[in-house]
Amino acid sequence: MESSAIKNLFNKKSGSQPLLDQLALRFKHYQKELYMSNDMLFSLTYMASISTANLTRDKIFTSISDKKEYCPSKYFNMIKELAQHWHYDYANACELISTKVTHERMRELLNRLSNAIAAGEPDSEFLTKEWKLFKTKRKDEFERDLETTKEWSNAYTALLVSTSLVAIIILLSVILYNMGDPADTLYSTMFIIFFMAFFGVGLLFKASPKDSKVHSLSIKSQEQVYIYKWAPLSIALSALAVILLTVIPAFIGSVDFFIDIKGVGMVLAGVILMPVGMAANKDIDKINKRDECFTTFIRSLGSIVSGSGLTVPKALLKIDPKNLGELRDMSQELYKKLASGLDPALCWGRFVGETGSYLIYKLTSVFVDAVNLGGNAEVVGELVSS
């Protein structure tokens, strides 16, 4: 490789990029950083699972580098490039890449990995130990964030009530004592209320645990297909209703009716958005049930594959359908497709897409890849389900 290849390896950006491209890259990087802690847990689960197949270190790093859905994969890919193409020792490669990582926990993980490799600790032992440790830390952090979010929610409610009360007092004072222009005062108080509201929302977003419920795959659940089909039209119609029946009449006046037409605009917008909202609520309920059933599904599948030595399609038949809940029909469809000799990757991809679940999307490939590589299906099932 030439020196330019080294620059590409560390993703150094030139200053000649257009401003919009730079902003897009910054926003994309910000999104990945938000979910870095979650993806670190998924990455450790993946590496610990495939290490049960007694793979070489090269194979472990190559496999995790190919998992582009995990944010840390880019750092493991850099380590792989340095070790396999530039003949760096893995310990030195991990230490070198850690200096380029901005996320604190990811940097600490790479440093510990470097020390473990230098000390000669087996990869499977280190990865399993790190997985258990990080899972405990992540669980505690998630619970703390939830409690913090509850406290900030109460503070946000009190903030809105206090701000509204102060705004009302100011308006009444202006009207009663003729202290200024009521219109200017109204606009000023509106600005203050909006500012405080958005400020509170920002605090809630910062304090809340960063987690996703639905995946972003092209194949989606039935409810998500309906939502993606009708949401743009519903949002456009509701916005039009608010503008025509609420915003415009509020500023330029409206024709007299037996009811206030400005309120009708908001009500109509809510009615238009109701079907999409009901579909979204139904989808979330189903995803919650599928996530709960997934632990039973994957643990049972791993136990059957490991205990009886059956292939995955035949093991799917051995799982009691009564314990699968929302995944019962989907698991039967998965069996039919796998038994028909279709491409397993496409079959599992369809299964994951139709569940609509972000968690199932992240964890299914862990089990499938580990079993395909010769890992212990029972151990992998326990790792994934926990």
C-alpha cells in the first residue's frame, strides 16, 4: 500500500469537501456515537459467540469487521487491516487504533484487548469476560438513565407550568395596567414558552437512554409497511389542515361560525393522523411481545441443535409453538423456506425484516453466524438470549 492508503485507513477527511457533505458526515457520525454503547454490547456478544468455534484471531476480526450494522466494526476493520496487511501485531494494532477512537468506552475496550493479547490471554476467555462485564455495566447504566429521565420529566412538567403561569401574569398585568402593547407582550411570552419547551425537550433527550425499537431494513412488518405508505400523506394533509384552519385564521381572521374554526384545524389534523398512530401503537405492542418470545425461541433452538445434533430447519420443528407467541407463525414460515432449500441468508433476512424488531435484527445474525462457523449452539443461544 502507498501512503494514501494509510490515510484512508484512518479516515482522514480533507477540507475540500462541500459544506453539506461535511454536515451530513458529522450528523451521521453523531448518530453512530449515540448508539455506540449498544453496538459495543452487540459486538461483544457476536465475538464471544463465534469464539466458541475456536476460530483463529484473524477469523474473529475478519468476521466482526464484516458486520457493518455494528458501529464498532469500523475500528475492528482498521485493526484487521493493520494486522493482516501491514503485519502489525494485534496488540500494537489495538493500541494504535485506540488513539483514534473518540468514544471513551470503545477506547478503553481496545486498550484492554491490547493488554490481553500481549499477556497471552485466550481470546474466548477474554471476550466472554468482557461481555459479562459490559452487559452488567450497560444494564446498570440503562436503569440509571431511566430514573434520570423520570426525574427530568417531572422537572419538565413543573417548568412548563411555571413558565405558562408567569406568561399569564405578564399578559394580565399589561392588559390591566396598560404597561405596553399587548400584542408585543403576547409574542414575547410565546417565544419564551417555546424556548423553554424546546430546552426541556433537549434535556430529556440528553438524559434518556439511547435505544431503538424498530429496525431500518427494507423488509418490514405489516404495520410498518402501512405506516411508511400512509404517513407522508397523513402528515402533509394534517399540516395543510393546521395551516388553513388554524394558523391563517389566527393571523388574518376567519369567517364567523358557530364554533371556533381555529380549533377545528387541530382536531382535524389529529383525526387524519389517528390511523397511522394506531398502526404504530399496534406495531410497538407486537414488537414488545416478539422481543420477549425471541429469548425463548433462540435458547430453545440452540439447545435442540446442540443436544440432538439436528440442523437448524429440523430443530425449528422441535420447538413447542405454544411458547413462541407472536413468533409462532413467523418461525413456521422460516422453517418452510429453509426446508425448501432457499438461501438461508435470504430466509433469515426475511424473518428478521418481518418481525420489525431492532433487537432481533441485531442478535439473529449472531446466532446464525456462530452456528454456521461451528460454534456451540447451546452456549451461543444462552449468550444471545441473555
